[in-house]
Amino acid sequence: MGYEYILYEEKEQIAYVTMNRPEVLNALNAKTIDELSDVFSQIRDNDAVEVVIITGSGTKSFVAGGDIKELGQENSVDGKGRSITAQEMRNRIEWLGKPVIAAVNGFAFGGGCELALACHIRIASENAKFGQPEVNLGLMAFGGGTQRLPRLIGKGRALELLLTGDIIDAAEAYRIGLVNKVVPSESLLATTEELARKILSKGPVAVKLTLESVLAGTDMDMREAIAADANRMALIWATDDVREGTRAFTEKRKPRFQGK
């Protein structure tokens, strides 16, 4: 897959998506958003990929936000269309059906923070910084940040960031639960790959349905969500992976899952 603003690579069941506009700190323009939508559509249908890692090129920025020049030229109709396109792209990531890990290697502002929020797990380098500074431009976070951020870190903390536009460092992001782990910059990718491989070692069907359960259950009543899990368990119990997993446990060996 050839793209203008993102790099793509597959290696050992892991897809690597790298934002590649280093001259503007990997800012998201309309073309990049379209490319992200396309690449995640391709990944969704690619059985050779089980986990995705998304990061930014260079050492300064994951994604520094939206392309301000483009934003400043849009009218009401354009702005609504851009919002819908940005939201759909992130929804595609969140509901990919495969774990997506953000390796945040620097600035994650505005649309970049929202991109990280759409991922299922976030690993940050020590130099990473996060924020939703849209209010400084007279805008609001329009790529899902107003909804995902409160669900992740709580309404009070989310509103403080969304209403002030404040920027926080990686340590604070970890303290409030915005990221899962903070590591030195030089070990960011290795740490993220280690986590990806750990997930790959688990039962593929179980991983997929666990991901689906957590995402769907967030917007459901507790009783409904638990009942839905019973249906997912029926699917899991019908797989060969369950028999392999339990057999491997009793035989004190690593399981050889086949994803069926």
C-alpha cells in the first residue's frame, strides 16, 4: 500500500502505521485523514495482521494536531464535513476488531491526542506531551475527544483539559490514566512491540471478542452488557482454541492457537 503521508509495513502479524509529515510535525491534513481511513479498512480485511502499532515519524511529534492552514479556510459546511470524516476515521480504528497500540513519540495535540484516544492502548515516550488546545483557536475538539477523553480519565479532568487547552507531559498523562505506560524514547518501539507480541501469544478469538465486549459494553446497561458476554462465550466455547488452551495448561506447555 503506497501513501503520500503515512508509511505502512507488516512484520510477523503486526502492522506498523507511521504518520509521515515530519516537516509539519505530522499534522493531520484532509489527505492524511483519508489515507488513515483507507489503511485501516485494508488492515480490517487483512487476515495476516492481528495487532497494529501506530506512531509518528521523527522524535518530536506523534501528531501535533490538525493542519491549521486548512482549518482556517473552512466554512460551516466544510467544518461539519471535516468533523464527520475525522470522527469516522477514528471510529474505524476503535472498532477495527484488532488491538491498536499508539506509540506516542512526542507531541499529541488536538487531532493527534484524539487519534491516540481512538487506539486501545497508549504507550508514551518520556518526551511526549498531550492536550486538546482547540479552544485556543476558537474551536472545540471535533474528532471524538469530547467523548473519548471523559470516558478514559473522568469528566472533571477531561473538562479541565478541554476547556483550558492546557498541555500535560507524559508523567501527568500516566498519573491521570491517559496513557498505560511511559518509557524512555529510545525504547518506545521495542516496548510497544513487546506488548504487541504478548497479545499475539493469546487466543485470537478471545482477544477479538474481549475487545468487542469492552467497547460495546461501555454504552450498555450493566445487565445487558453481561448478558451479551454470555453469547460471546458461547462462540468462544465452540472454538478449537479453548481446547488447545486448556490442554496446554494441563500439559504445562505454551498453547499453539490457530484462531478457530
